[in-house]
Amino acid sequence: MIAMLIREEAKEIPVFYEADICVLGGSCTGVFAAVRAARLGARVVLVEKQNSFGGVATSGLVNVWHTLHNTEFNREIIAGLTLETIERLSRIGAVAEEKKSHSVGFVLNTEELKIELDQLTIENKVKVYLHTMFVAPFIQDGELQAVIVENKSGRGAIRAKVFIDATGDGDLCARLNLEHRLSSHFQPSTMCAKISGWGINGELQDDMTGNNSLIGLDIREARLLYKDEFNLPEGFGWGRHVPATKDTYMYAGTRVYHANSADGDQLTFSEMEGRRQVRAIMDLVRKYGPDNKIALVSLPSYIGTRETRHIECHYRLTGEDVLYGKSFEDSIAYGSYRSDIHHQDKPGLTLRYLDGEQVYMRPGYPNEVSRWRDKIAVNPSFYQIPYRCLLPKGPYTNIIAAGRMIDMDEDAFGGVRVMVNMNQTGEAAGVAAYLALTQNKRLADIDTGHLRKTMKAGGSIMI
Ligand SMILES: Cc1cc2nc3c(=O)[nH]c(=O)nc-3n(C[C@H](O)[C@H](O)[C@H](O)COP(=O)(O)OP(=O)(O)OC[C@H]3O[C@@H](n4cnc5c(N)ncnc54)[C@H](O)[C@@H]3O)c2cc1C
């Protein structure tokens, strides 16, 4: 019989680096956290398991950032490093803006984004480790003192005084055994793909799906009609052309249901099943889309994970807080993207807007429009994310979460999860880490008024 547990031998490992602040995970959330703390003067180290920064946007190919305005498009609510990055990418033609769109604000060339994020870390003297995976926390005297990482050099430690968990999945919090949960309806993962020959850049695109330029074939109808022939689950597909390319289209049209990306086996299954579905879509278009000479240009480095763990924090943001635009004294981020729930238990998605409207979209069927609430005198035009949602409960006072793992219920997560919002949580975590460090305070004890002022001074909008 094979023993189910083995004991790993204790051994001494080198300390790779010592910093004030250690950020784990280098999507824009993590990079922006690192850059904001470094700009204030902290010595910052940033650890990313992939070969580049950007997370789902780059390694997952998701090339859309939403508007920086409120729902009425008459008030700017987001600036900071999100705006700065858009401006930098604009200078090289790597962004296309879709003004006043509730579905799409900016379409990015996310290969250029990878290079821009490298530049940001270099300019701000952030020590970076790519191809480096966080694997375990190091606790001494009851305190989180270091993290253990692994890369081509082997296993080593990174010491720091404050830690930011920006791994998306909350790997550091989970390994610390901090309370966390996986929603029973966690949103399914999607393998994106870049496909050439999909259509001609610049043609008018459908506001929601962007896919009406697939010549000779209504992809939504075709997928429903031929789903059994190609073993394609019903779900939802959308996409966008890659800015300044002739005809390269990013299509997010697969769905891997009931597979948790924070589980090694299930993630492995998702990757291969996602790729199988991309092949099935290609085969379908090759067979039934006679005018399309499509080619698969690239697959992502990993499947796009929408949702895994949420960390139990000092406050859980609710759908009601978001959809009624509740104000918080300790707000550190703002958003206007509607609650957008990709279903786990049925095809399609449900959108809940701040004006009370609700739309259930199931590709190939008419949209079902209703209301999630009655009309009210004045609709909120944006929502707020409080600092407390980033602060994990538990014994460790020098750890803060940023990104999709923060504490929110399913409805809140539906809207808050998008990148322009997550970016701001990174910036807040970076500034908060700097203040805790320099004031010798626990992250939970910093003055949130001071946090907001410091964020504003660094370019964030604070309302
Ligand atoms: C298919 C799909 C479509 C989407 N569409 C949009 C959209 O159009 N617009 C939008 O704004 N949002 C969209 N989203 C949502 C958005 O992309 C995510 O919610 C957002 O990227 C979450 O940011 P994050 O920083 O929390 O996590 P991630 O982007 O997942 O980044 C986590 C980072 O941490 C790294 N990491 C993880 N574990 C470790 C470890 N142990 N050690 C070291 N590094 C680690 C990862 O490699 C990654 O770089 C979409 C998501 C998916 C999956």
C-alpha cells in the first residue's frame, strides 16, 4: 500500500532577498502595489510565477479595461496607475478607446502591456523575481517574517516586514490558514485565444460581444446549432480585436464548469479542456464559416480564472453595497462596471445595473430583461470599495490582500472583479503597506484618512 503522507525533511535554505515590502503576484494589481510603495520610498520586492507581469490581462489574453468614468460618463472616478498606464500605451498606439461604452472602455494590446509593466518596475527600482512561485510562509515567534519561493535557483526565502497577497487565488492567505471560502457558484474559467482572419479591424462591433465581424457566420447561433457535433458547452462568448493589428481577434468563448483553479488537478483539467474547446470552435468555424480563413495565432499562458478563494476580511462587501452605491469613509477604490455574473449552474450570464435593470443573456436566445429592484429617485452612478475588505482576519497583522480574493459576496464580486477596480486595490495595498511600515503600525491600525490623502497625492482619485 502507498503511504498517503510523507514527511519533508527540514533543511536550511538561502535568503534570496530582504525588503521592506514583499508583493506576491504580478498582475497589474501586484505591479501597481509595488510601484506605489516604491514611489513613496519603500524597498519593494515583487514575485511572479509567470515569465511576465500582467496576470489575466497578459498571460490570460484578456484585453479589455472598463471605463474610468461613472455610469453617466460625466465624472471621472478612476485615475492613478491605471490612467498612467493607458496614457503610456496610447503613445505607442497600443490602446483603442471605446468611449461611453458600458461594456468596454479600453482595448489593450496586452503584449505591449507586458513590456510597459517591465518598464514601470525598472523605473521605480522594484526588485523583481519572474518565474518564481510563492510556496509557503515562514512564521517565527508567531509572526509572518518571510515567504519561501522556488525558482530555477532552487528554494529560498524572501524576508520582509509587510506582505501583499496579490496572487488572485490568495495563496499566501490560504497557506497561512487564514479563513477563506469558495463560493458554491464561483464563476467558471475561460480559455481565451487570439485568432486571425476573424474580420476586419475597425468594423463596427457589437457592443457586448464584439463579434459581428465574423464574416459569413453568426457565431452565437452556430455554436448553439452545432454544440453537440463539436461537444461545446453552452456558455457565453465575447471578444475584441487587438488594437492596430489587421485582423487579430481575442475571443473569450470557452467555458470550463465546476473546476476550481486553486486545486492542482482541477486546474490541469481546465487547461486541457479549455484548449480542447478552442480547437472545437476553430473546427466549427472552419467547417461552417466558409468566408473565414481563420488561424489560431496564440493561446494564453494559462486559462483565465475568474474566481477562486475569497479571504475573510474585516468587512465583506455586499451586492447591496455595490448596487446601491453605498459610501464608505475608508473607501479606497471606485467602480461603475455592472454586476456581471457568469453562471456556473446554467449557461450565459446575468448583468445587474446600478439603475435597477437586470438582463439575463444566453447566447442564441433573446435577452431576458427585467428589474432587480424598483425605480428609485436617483440612481447611484458608481460604487465604493472600503479598505477593510482588504484586511484579512486572523493573527497576522502585516498582511494585506489585493485583487479578486478580497472579501465580497457573489453579487458584489460580479462588478468589482474587473481590472480597473482591482488595480486600485493594488495601489491601496501598496500605499497602506508603506504607511504601516513607516509608522510602525499594524495594517488594521493605520489612519484611513491619511491613507486616502497619500493615495490622492500619488495620483488616485479619492471621493
Ligand atoms: C476570461 C476572463 C475574462 C475577463 N474579462 C474581463 C474584462 O473584459 N475586463 C476586466 O477588467 N476584467 C475581466 N476579467 C476579470 C479580471 O481579469 C480579473 O478579475 C482580474 O485580472 C483579477 O486580478 P488579480 O490581480 O486579482 O488576479 P490575476 O490577474 O489572476 O493575477 C494574479 C497574479 O498572481 C500570479 N500568481 C498566482 N499565484 C502565484 C504564486 N503562488 N506565486 C507567484 N505568483 C503567483 C499570477 O501568475 C498572476 O500574475 C476577466 C476574467 C476572465 C478569466
